[in-house]
Amino acid sequence: MANHQSAKKRIRISARRKAVNKSASSKLKTVIKKAFESEEKVEAEKLYKDAVATLDRMAVKGRIHKNTAARRKSQLTKNLSKINTDTTTN
């Protein structure tokens, strides 16, 4: 257990930040999973936009690395184009 006041404060701050980061990370995973699982063209485009916006916000705030955000956006774009080509051929 911490003895100094500053150490006690750091423990409180890190606990708050951990909760916020965990919540944001969970939201990001959910948004990305929904975007990958969608099969209808209109719904997929809406979920794609939400996922990209969330990824950009997370990268700007430093919760994920910018290259990680770029890689995931690329995967989402590839998946969306696959959905678009599948629906146009049917």
C-alpha cells in the first residue's frame, strides 16, 4: 500500500483512467464486430462509418496506435467492398 500522498493520488487516477480506457476499448471492439458481421449493404455502410469514426477518435486520444487504427480501417473497407460486390452480383 502507498504511504505518500502523491502515490495514493496516482493510484486513484490510474484506477479512473483504467475504467475509462476499458470502457472505450470494449465499445471499440463491439463497433468493429458489428461492422464485420453486418450483411446488408445499407446497414453495413452505416456501421462502417461509425466504426471508422470511433477508430479515429481512439487514435487521436492515444488509446490505440495510429497504425493500428489505419490497419483496422483498411480491414473494414475491404469487408465493406466485399459486401457491396456480393449484393450487386445477386
